[in-house]
Amino acid sequence: MNSMSITQNIPPGTIDSLEDSWIKEAQQEIGAFEKLYDKHYEAIFRYVYQRMNSKDDACDVTQQVFVKAMTNIKSYKFMGYKFSSWLYRIAKSETYQFLKNQSKSPTLNLESHSLSQLAEEIDTTVKIENEELIAVLQELKEAELELIEMRFFEQRSFREMGEILNMTENNVKVKTHRAIKKLRK
């Protein structure tokens, strides 16, 4: 049997168990962390870069995220959330610590498609120009902006947002809808 047919017949949930085995391997032998790094690097980089103006800074912070994760992998325990959520929490902390140390403010790298989706969510009866929406987004508090970012610009589910932010899914929904309501005004 070739590896292609094995991969195609992987039962649901096996990918998570494969990652679980990689975590256990990395906890025993730090060199095994490479598999986790390879799987998650791009997503974590995009998350960090979304909040910065500099690709170089985003690369540096992303590397710091993985150094911290690798250093702390032995203490990682499954708490009902995906491993990636643990990485995102580290990324969030490292990103904001970097920006604080550099006396920089977080930025939001926007795509017009995501802006259009957000504009539709706010109000479908009035045409909102991208410049107007960007100006209104700047008036949000940092926590509100983060919710909007994750939901509309990163296309995350409420459940995933809750895992990353260490909040209940329902709490994330409520806070996101409040931020949208604030944007409507």
C-alpha cells in the first residue's frame, strides 16, 4: 500500500492524535518539536504580521513565539483547547510585549475583501467607504479591535477565538456583537 492511500483514509480526529503524538515526542526529545514548528509556523507568522507594519519584526516575534513554545513544551498540558490555541496565546503575548518594548502601537493590515465583509455585517443598507470604515475601526478599544480582526480579517470561528483569548465561545460572540454595534453607531 502506498502512502497516498494511507493519507486519504485517515479517520476523523487522527490528525489531532498525530499532533498529540508529536507533542509527546517533543516533550521527550526537543528535536521532535520541528514537526510542530513546520505545521504551525505560517499561521502564527500571519497572525503576528497582521498586527505589525514590518515583516522583519513579524519574523523576529514569530521566532520568539516558537522559542518560548519549545522552551515550555514540557509543561504543556491539554486543557480542552487545541495546541494551536496555546501558540496563539503565546503569539499574542509576545507581539504586544514587542510592540510595548519598541514603543509602537499595534497596526491592522487590511484587505479590501475583509473590509467589505465587515461593512456588510455592520449595515447592508448604507454603502460604507473603506476609508470611513478604517477611521471608525481606529476608534475601537484594543480588545474590541482584536475581536473584529480575528472574526473578519482572519476568518476565525467564535469557538477558535474563544480558545485563543481564553474566553467562552458565548462571551466572544457577545463581545464581538457589541463591537459591531459600536461600529454601527
